[in-house]
Amino acid sequence: MSSNPEIFKKLIKAEAKNLGFCLIGISAPQELNHYSKYQNWIQTGKNAGMTYLASKTALEAKIFPPALFPDCKSIISLAAQFPNPNQYQNATGTQPTSGILASYALGTDYHEILMQQMTLLMTSVIDRTGNEVKWMSAVDTLPMAERELAVQAGLGWIGKNGMLNTLEYGSTVFLSEIMLDLALPPDEPQSKDFCGECNLCVDACPTHCILPDRTLDANRCLSYLTIEHRGEIPSAFHEVLGERIFGCDTCIVVCPWNQKSKSEPRIQALFPESLTNQLDIKTSLPEIIEHFHRYFQHSAIRRAGKVGFLRNCLIRLANAQTANADQLMDEIVSRFPHPDIIKYYAVLSNKDSRDNKKELE
Ligand code: SF4
Ligand code: SF4
């Protein structure tokens, strides 16, 4: 039984790798130096409808993580790989009645899996060392500055699209954190920017929502609009959504670090069984309508909500402009006559409005 922090750290790192995490690093709790950037992001409304990110707790915790866990003496940052969208590109084209899903959502819901893995990690190391350690874990479940913490822990740098990017796995990683009341020797922060002169993600973003300070204007980001946003999606974004029905992988796909990154499905549950990022709306429709929460019980897609997800499906089907897709739109509204769905359907099935789409500025 050992309380030696060096030994504890070695065991944590070895066990995290055994459990399928691909990168792990440690930082000491400190004030993170992105305060003015974050504050400006909130004050200029770039957080869109994510008002929870502007709460007093969120503001405090984003800058100083121990605001959430006052006993915090170390923070473990963990990365686990998700499917690289470059491997899921559809060579044959998408069916007019299918839609494209963000690659991170192809496997089992990462919140569920990574929370389990972190619990296994901590209980295993605590059992082996005999240390009495208090800890608290998060995977997008607390307002942690997960990317800044990952930089502090040496996992990677923040790319121009605002995502954490890593030399080994590009940006196809989920981040999670464990705060603990044991002071562990911190790792070296990553101080280099490996984006260099590259600007591919900024140029490729279909809505030009990537800002010069490496943040996003969520109001214009297709990931935000299809996942977090409640209510109508402004018509200016309909055409640009194309075949997407949940999230957007464009800035991930074009990044050179994702084109040469290793793909190691070490936590199998985070990867799908088949190599496709398409959902056949037609086949899935009865389950989506009757049992949305059960059907997506173990999927991050649940986050969009039933009305939001069907709204996305309607836009995709309207974009297909085929008789089959139009028929499926009719079927959605007749089987699920929710007031919002009726409203979206009316806008999307109106030929005049289809032909006179507003241009995205
Ligand atoms: S997810 Fe899509 S819309 Fe959002 S920043 Fe990336 S490319 Fe742009
Ligand atoms: S595409 Fe280029 S600029 Fe964008 S994150 Fe990747 S390396 Fe950086």
C-alpha cells in the first residue's frame, strides 16, 4: 500500500491505458488564462442558447476548476478516441431518405461509457494503493474548461476550430477529467501550436463561424444548431445543412492531423459495428416516433430531443428534393403532428420558400 504520489501517478497512467484511454496527463489546479476570451465569448452572445455556460458557477469553474471541488489538488485529463469521420466517408452517396450523423455519435453515448471507465480507473488505483482519495469526475457534465485543462496536462493544443488537437489522434478524441484531493506531480503543458499556417478548417466551415480567437460563434455552427438549439433553424442554414441530421464533421474531416492520425478503437463501445455514418430515416422512423428515448437510450443523439431531431430530418428530406423524401416528410407530420413539426413542415414543404431560400451571409 503506497501513498507515494509518483507511484499513484504511474498506476493511474498505466491503468488508464489498460482501460482504453489513449492520452492522459495531469495538471495542478490553477487559474486558467483564458478568462477574457471566455468572458468576451459570453458577452457577445456567441454561446447562443447555451445560457448555462453563462451562469455564475460556470464562469467561476471555467476559470478555476476547484470552484466545483474545493479539495482539488490535481486534475487528471483523459482522452479517448472516437471514430475518425475520414473513415466513414460515404463513397456511394447518401440515399435521399438517409441522413448523416456526426462521427462522435456513432457509438454508445460517451458520457455513459467514460463515466464508467473513470470509476473503474479510480477504484482500481485506490484499491491497489490503499490511498484514501476523494475525487470527482466529469465528461461534459460539469462546466470544466476541458480543452484548456488538456493543454495544461500536455495532451495537445487548441486548434483554430476551437477543438483540442493532438499529435497522435488529431481532434477525434473525447475529453474527460477527474479532480482529486491528492497532489500528483503535474505533466509539462503543451506550449506549441501545431496549426502553423494551416487554415483549412476555417476555410472549409460551411457557415464561416470559426472566429480568429479560436472560438466559434455557436449561433452559426451546424453542430450547435442541430444538437443544442431548440426551435426553428433559420432558413438561411437549411441548404447548407445538406444531408446532415445530427452535428457536423467538416472541420474535423479537413484537418491534416485527422488525416494522418492513428485509429485505435480501444474502447469498442465508442465505435459502431458497421462502417457507416448514415441513418436510414425511413427505416428508423417508426421507432423514432414511437420510442425516441428508448431508441436512442444509449446514444448521444438523445441530446437533440425528439422534436429537434425530427426537425433536422425534415430539413434533410426537403434538401433531397425527391418524391420519396417528400413522401417521408408527409409521413413524419402525419404520424407526429406536434405543433412545431407542423410549423417546420409548412415552411419546408412550401415550394416558393424552397425556391427563394435566403442566402447565408
Ligand atoms: S462543426 Fe461545422 S459548422 Fe461548426 S465550426 Fe465545424 S465546420 Fe463549422
Ligand atoms: S485544420 Fe489546420 S488550422 Fe484547423 S485545427 Fe487542423 S491544423 Fe489547425
